[in-house]
Amino acid sequence: MDRVRAMRIEKVRRLLKERQADALLVTRAVNRRYLTGFTGTAGMALISADRAALITDFRYREQASVQAQGFEVVEHGLDPKADTAALAHGWGVRRVLFEDHDMSVAEYRGWTEKFRPAELVAAGRLVEGLRAVKDESELAVMREVAQLADRAFQHVLPKIRPGVTEREIALELEWFLRGQGADAMAFDTIVASGPRSAMPHGVASERAIGPGEFVTLDFGAYYKGYCSDLTRTVVVGKPTDRHREIYGIVLEAQGTALEGIRPGMTGREADALTRDVIKRYGYGEYFGHGTGHGLGMEIHEAPRLSRTDETVLVPGMTVTVEPGIYLPGFGGVRIEDDVVITETGIEILTRAPKELIVLD
């Protein structure tokens, strides 16, 4: 087991001790990968104070033995729950934390039946809490995947012109990113032009881009298990005063947050940095989503920069900063960067240009 993964397992074991539990059952795929390194699509991890096992099926036996270094690899039979419970009973486990947010009622009942007389206790988002603070190995990958998004934006700019469809732009982004080494897109690419740019999640359509319109691009790469998330808005053709006004307000709001976010503030306080600027210009009702969200192995994770999140930001957390204004019938602007919280403020991971780009 490498040093980074050993540290993660040690953190789990400290939490087991704090919660007076004997083991953690990990069923959520992204958390399984985070703790074990195993990238297969089936399996569970079981971690106790002195044992760690990855339980999977015949298809992944060899892959698991290579990827899950330091874990005992157990091949289950026709009843994975029963075989996992038998392993836990053999370890003398009596109180098991489980990922309740990743389990249906039917699944919970099935696990409970197999684990008796051991007790299953809800873990909450225990592993997600660990994942919220990235280590240096994770940050190194996130810098790489952010650079992929930056390069894709620069690549696609010359392709954006009247008559080209939103879907064609989305396909160009995906083609470029896959060619640059991305494993997949981090999410369904948003390309929203004209009035559709007032839709915050306007997934690319067959609409042809027209002159004198905003075009919002929101996309990201998935690379080595981590995501990037970049949004830029451009104007095709001559911008009106209204285009310039809306863009300038959003850019000011985002810049205020990038300058003001620091460790120790809450997600709610970070959200207020952008929201107060947009409200001051009279567009508060047209900014209906949060300022940002956590980013890492998943495109949306903890913490949130929102009006309701009291999570305290600490160094190593990675979040997006993405204020927007959306005017029905006219269009919208969103500008988004990926940042990591540092000891003194933030490090901006995405570096694509943000001045208003006018494409003739």
C-alpha cells in the first residue's frame, strides 16, 4: 500500500475508534476507489482496526490484486452480501458503519439480514468528508485536468461562429479533450447560445448559433479519476451595451470572490461575496444558484458555496466559483474557475482568459 493510501486508511481507523465501531463497509464506487485504488465496477471494501479487504468477483480478481495494494482481495461467490458478512464475522466484527446514503431500503434490509448478529450503523458521508480535503497527489492531478480544460477552450474558440450548432461545438470539445488524454467528459457539456444561454444547464442542442448572441460553454474533463469544471461566456458578433453590462457585472462578482475567499470562512460567507455584487446592480433575482460547489473525483461534492452551507473552508478543499446572471428571452452569463483553498487564500487552477471575448 502506498503512503497516500495508507494515510487515508489510517484516517478511517481513527474515525472508527471515535465512533466506537469495529469496521467500515464501503459500497459506493467512488469511495471504494479513493480508499483502495481499485477502478473496477463491482465490489465492496471492508476496513477494520487491523484488517482491510476488497471483495469483488471473478472478473476483477487479477485487476484488484494489482490495484488494491495492501488489501486482502477476496473473490465472492453467488451471494456477495453473505460472503462479505462471513468475512466480517471471521474478523470478530460486531458494529459496522455502512454508507447509508448509498443504499436503498431493500439493500439495507438485505445487508442487515446477512450481517446479524453484527449491528449496521449509519456512517453518514464519512468518506466524502475525507475526500473534501485533497492531498498533494490529488491536487497535482487536478492541476493537470484544469489545464486540459483551459487548452480545450482555446482550441474551440475559432470554431464558434454563426451557423455552427451548439452540438457541433460540444462534439469539438469532447474530441479535443479525448485526444489530449481525457478519459471522458466530466459531465454532459453545456453549450447554450442566444436566449438559451439564460438556461444555467442548457445542454448542447441542435440550435445554430446566431450573430449578436451570448454563447455559454460549461464543460470539463475527467482524467485519472478527477474532474475539471470550466465555464466561459463569449459574444458572437457585435455586443450590445446590455451584453457588456451583464458580462461586466458577473466578471466583477467573480473577481470579488476570488480575491475574498479565504480559509476559515463558511460556504455561505463565500457565496455572499458574489451575490452581494449582483444584488447591488439590481440583478439578484436573476442569480438563482449557488456560487460554487466542491470538485474532485465527482463533479459535485462537498463543500457548497451557497446561501445555506455553514461548512468552514479549510486548506486543501477544491471548489468552483461560478456566479451568473440569466435574463429570460435575452441570454445569460456565467464565469467559472476551479480553485483550491490555501493557507492564505486560494490558488486558481483554471487559467482560460476571462475578458469579454468577441468573436467576429
